[in-house]
Amino acid sequence: MMKRTVYAIGACTAADGALLMLLKFFCSFLQVYIIVMFVSAVLSWFPIGHDGAMARVKRVLFDLTEPVLAPARRVIPPAGGFDLSFMVVMFVLILVQRATC
């Protein structure tokens, strides 16, 4: 005969709750970072001057995404002028998000 395990609703410990909260934070962070990377990529298609509000936004997005993209760019060379490292990083981030969230 098979043994059944019954879980009571609300019977999680404080550690389980903290782990769940940490996982939710991580999932939210990943979602926001994917959006930041996407917006940064779209803005890179447009010529934006060195001064003004949009230049500041573009600089902040660059500063947020470059620490992740720079190591990938060292490994993955551009192909015909296209930055393939961006697509690889986005693919990995989306895979991690799908696997954990």
C-alpha cells in the first residue's frame, strides 16, 4: 500500500515564507531587468544627442545593462553588425525566468 502525505494549508514555516518571498523578489527583479534590457535595445536604434532627458535615460539604461552584456560581448563577437550577445543574454534570462518563476 502506498503511503500518502497530506499537507495542511498554511502549514509552512517562517523559513519557507522567507524563501518564497525571496523567490518572488528574484522573479520581479528578472522581469524588470528584461524590460530594462529591451528598452535599452530599442533606444539604441535611435540617434539621441549627448544632452537632454533621453540621453540621461539612455545612459542609465546602458549603466544597468552593460555589466551583464560586456562579458557576453567578449565571448560572442558581432555578426554582420548585429550584437548577438544581447540575444544570447536575453535568451538565458528568459530561460532562467521560466525555470524559476
